[in-house]
Amino acid sequence: MEWRDSYYHEKKAYYFEAEGELSKAIYHFGKLIENNSKNCINYYNRARIYIKKRNFDEALKDLSVAVKLNPKYVDCYLLRADVFCKINKYDKALGDMRQAIAIDPDDPEKYNEIGNIYCDIGDLAKAIIFYTKAIELDEGNNAYYNNRGLAYNQSSQYELAISDFKRALSLKISGETYLNLGIVYGKTENYEEGIRNISRAVSYMPDNANCYFERAYLYNKEGILDKAIKDYTSAILIDPLFEDAYFNRAQCHTEQKSSKEAISDYSSVIKINPYSIDAYQFRGDLYYFAKEYKKAIKDYEKVIRIDPKLHIVFFNKGLALVKLHKYTMAINDFSRAIKLKTDYKSAYLNRGIAYAKKKSYDKAIIDYSKALEIDVRYSKAFYNRGNAFRKKKLYDKAIKDYARCIEMNSTDNLAFYGRGLCYFRKKQYSKAISDYNKATLLDPSNGDVYYSKAKACERNGQVKEAIIAYNKYIRHSIVDKSFIKKIQKRIEYLKKIVE
């Protein structure tokens, strides 16, 4: 009667497996083992069910018993190798695969599988060797060429990858292979061919979000932003949780200066992944440029909580705080940026600017000087240190720094203006006027320069030139009406002198 009992449990085990009642299937395979503990197949089958339940420890126990009962049970080694891969024990998986190959050395699929394992652990050279062996045993299998192509792609051997993908397609048309081929063409910067092949992939796999995503990426590389955005949108419609599609679409919107849409996409990324540092950072940058400084600071603080070692985020937060006139807090953030990156010249420069805003000119000068130790041709540091020296009435030092700035950047109108102010204070009015003229040539819209020039012209006895400068000041300045009236009265007074 034992055979009838075994027959019953076998039928029940397979039935419950088919119905998805895995615990019951395990029970009946267990009964089969109780009836015949020497039958390796029963252990193998129960292991399969344990794997479906993700109970890998019990699966491994059963498979180990099975191979002891039958050391030449190839399927058992293959299944155990698969379990070892699932729990990241790749060395043991490779050991089982080699054992399977030793038993049956003429099966190409085993070489393909061991190639997949080597790919998973990043040993691409060995993966290629085993894929090649699989191809030698079965030259008509497109999957083996596709897999080797993927390994060549990952190891940056793009021409060999292209050759393998083309060979795979000659054996069997596959949307996945067209996609792979298109991606590799993109890496060789042959974007047109890449787009063409991915479009073929789309025709075979119209519901594959990754096809649209990869084609969008190539459109973006080509600068065809409208089509890139359209494809990213298609990817998102197929997969509403496609984080990278939202992120990349946000970058396209940013390039198109569509800040509102970009912010919305970064917000979607954050909703999907609340720990996306880049999304917070880039959204913060967009808020900053939109002059929404409080929102920018909030995003930068989110980044800092996730990763407190990003110097650029402390720096950007410091910039936003300066815009809100919170100079002490800004100084603290610039200091933290400098602590993380000791040669951060921009942080020294902007901390110096924050000190200057607090009228701490000596500290500002120290920071500007530190920035210049890092980069001796840092024109912005010369300009700002010149401003600090001017505020301290050290006009000769200021003039020297402005000159160095102009030497490195002859289009810096503010440096000419600053030097002109110093010459004015030194009563060298002709030199001041000369610098003001250069400043207005570079930026004809700066009303303050015209005002300063008018004063210098008056002091230098150039009354007509002063009148012209005052009139230009009125045209280019936004000041209260009472001050404009004062300037107009001054112009009338000067006109009488000329007459």
C-alpha cells in the first residue's frame, strides 16, 4: 500500500503547488520523503517550493541532501547555484556550476549561466570567456550573443558589443536586443543610429518604459529636448514610479528654463524616494535662482541631514542666507564648507563677502587673501579685497587690487568703478574720470557710475561733462523723486555757470 500512499502525496503536492498553496505542497513532499528518504527527487522538489516561499535555508538543506544521495544530479547543482546567487554567496554558486559542467561538459546553457554569475559579480573578462564557450557549443543561440554583447558593453568594448548584438538580431529579431544595440550606439556618440535602433525596440515593446527612457536620453544628448521630454513622459505614463525618468525630465525642463515644471518633477522624485540627495539639491538650486531663498535653504538642509559631508550644499545654503541678510548664519555655513574642502576658494571669497556685509573688513581681507593663496589669479578675490581696503580708506592698496583684477579681467566694469572711487578720494580726478568712462563703456546702464563721474567732473572743472553725466544718472537710476529734484537743481545751477 506504500506505493499508493506515495502516489497520493505526489499528486497532492503537485496540485497544491499549481494552486499556489505552497505550505500544503511542502507538507505532501515531506510525506513523500518520509515514505522514501533515499529518493533525491523528492528533496529537490521540496527545495523548489521552499525557494518559492523564499525560505532559502531550508531549500539549501534539501538540495544538499539530494546531491549527497546522487552526486551526479546536475539539476540539483544548478538549482543550488541559483539559491546561492539569491543570497549573494557567489563563490559557492560558481562551485556548483563548475560541478554541473564537470558532469555534463557539452551543455552550452551551463556556460551561459556561469557567465551570468561572473557578470553579476563584475568579473566581465571571465563572463566573456564562458559566453564564448556557450557560443562555440551552440552558434545559433541569439541569447548567448546578446549576453556576451552586454558584457562587452559593460567593459567598454563597444565595437565588439555592436557586433554581437547584430549577430543576435540576425538569428532572431528581439526588441530587447535592439534596445541594447541602441544603448551601445549612444555610448559611441552615434546618437542617430542609437535612436533608430531604440525606435525599433519601441515598435516591438511599446509598453516597455525603459525603451522610451533610453531614447529620451539620446534625444537629450542630441539637444532635442522636446522629444526627450515627450519620451520621458511616455516612460512615466507606463511606470508612474520611474524615478530616473522624472529626474531626467526635470533636467530637460531646467535646460529649457521651465523652472516650475522642473521643480514639479524633482518633487515627484522626492515623493518616490525621500532620500534623493540630487533631487533636493537641484530643486534647492532652482528655488535659489527663483529668489525663493527660504525654500532653497529648506531643501539644502534636507540634503545636509541625509549627507552632512557635501561641501557644495553648505556653500549654496550660505549663498541663500546672504540673500536673506543672515550673514552670521551664512558665515557658519561657509566655514563648514571650508572645513570639508580646505582649498575651497569660492567659500573663502563668499565668507569674506559676508564678513564685509557685517563691516568686519579685517576678517574679510583675511578670507580674500586666503582665496588668493589658493588661486593667485582669482580676479573676484582681488576685486572684493579692493572693496574692503577702500572701505578701510586704504586707497593705495585698494587701487593695487583693482588693477590686478582689471589685469585678469579687462571687462570688469565694477573694478574700474571701484578704482575710480579711490582716485576720487585721493583727489586724482582725471584718473577717476578715466576709470568711470571705462566703466560706463562696459556697462552703460549703471547710474551710480554717472553720478560719481559727475561729481569728479565738477571737482575737475569739467562742468559741461558734469551736466551730461548727471542727466545720464537720472535716465539710468531708480531713486526717489526728491533726490532726482536735487540733481535737477544741481544741473540748473551748473548750466548757469556755463552760461
